[in-house]
Amino acid sequence: MTSPAPNFYFPAPRVQKFCSQCGALIIQRIPPDDNRVRDVCDNCGAVHYQNPRNVVGVLPVWQDKILLCRRAIEPRYDKWTLPAGFMELGETTAQGAMRETQEEAGAQIELGPLYTVIDVPHAEQVHFFYLAKVLSDELYPGPESLEAAFFDIEDIPWADLSFRTVVTTLEHYLADAKTGVFPVHHYDIPLPDAR
């Protein structure tokens, strides 16, 4: 068996087999005073709660152009996205959004207000996008991006965008840009229709 590359990303599993406290087998049941099935250790009593993962990012604008990054990682390799990624422990959503912008685009930004809050329950995620003003046209994309580029509104590569949260955030921005008013948009992305 070969070892994965040092930068290999493997997210923490959502399904556990063994208790992280004592190593005993975990079972699934509804704990007392709860209303959901949880991973429970009958040996030590630990309840292993699972919570949504937060994705944080920005909608960065430079002189009426939108900054997008072309993904160098899965999922959606080679598709365009807003700079965003998973929030780290110990940081705020704003700090995470700025960090992701630096890591993925190497862009210097002035962070603006929270813009979209998107519940994605089928992916067990919540996405937070901030508006941001790009301070320079110099970009230094990191290893998670094949490239970073500015797009005029009419040149956004809609057919090659990575995620529905990116598409809907951009759609809200285009609609709001017509009025110059950019309220917070909070909505959910339903599971795609299986038909």
C-alpha cells in the first residue's frame, strides 16, 4: 500500500465505529433526554454529536469585476468558484473568509458586510459569504487554485461554476447591483431533484 501525498486531504468521517474517549464500539440510538439518533458509547457513556460544517468565503470585487478562482482540488476540480473553504477552529467567520481569500487567490481585500448565509442541509454545511473590496489587481493563487482572475459581469463563466451556493450568491449580487442595495440574503439550497 502506498502512502498518500503529504497534502492529501481526508475529512474527518461522519460515521464513527469506535469511541474517541475509550475505544469501545459505538452504537446508534436516541440518548435519554434527546430526540435524535446519535453515536453513543455504552461503555463510557460518551455521546458523539455531529454538527454542520461552516464554509466561509468572499465575493471580491475589483473595479466592477468579480474575482474567481479555478479549483485545483476536488470536488469540482477545474471549475470556477468564489474564494471560500472550511472555517478553522479558533477563528471567526470573517477571519476565515479573509484567510481563504489569501490562500486561494493571494488577493489583498477590505472585508465588507456579511452578504449570504446559505443552509445546505443535505451536505451538512452552512455557507457564509462576505462582500469584499479588492485593493490591488495583483493575485498570487495558492496550491488549491489553478488560477485566479477578474471577470466582467457579462463574462462570468456560469456553466463552469463549482457550487450552487456560488451561483446563487453571484445571482443575488447581480440583482442587488442594479439598485445599489446589498442586504443580507439567508436561504437554503434544497437537495437536487432526483428526476
